[in-house]
Amino acid sequence: MERDLVEYIAKSLVDDPAAVSVNIIEEDKQVILELRVASDDIGKVIGKQGRIAKAIRTILSASTAGAEKRIVLEILD
């Protein structure tokens, strides 16, 4: 579910939605979501001073508020 949410938000922001991919890495107490976009769209996902990335992380943490595992979003080049 978290993967779909991040993928939907990222595809809505970028010019090349086909290049958006989300990889899930599960560890003991946390789940890492690795978001990859086209190199031209990286700024659109991060935003000025990281505001969009912070907003995505806030939405993600709100959607998993009752979960036992911690969700981490990493935006990769």
C-alpha cells in the first residue's frame, strides 16, 4: 500500500511517469522505500529546500501511523 501511494504521488509530479520506480527493502523494525525517477525530474520530487520530499514523507508517516514498522523514504539519483 505504501509503495502504491509513493508511486502515485511521484507519477503525478514528474514529466516522465514511466521512469518512476519504487523498490521495497524490509528490515527488522523498518521498511525502506527507494524512489527512483528520471534525472530531469529529481528536482520536482524533492522541491525547493526539500519541501515536496518532506510533504511526501509526512503523508507516508500519517498513512502508516498504527504500524509497528517505521517507514523510510529514500529518493535516489
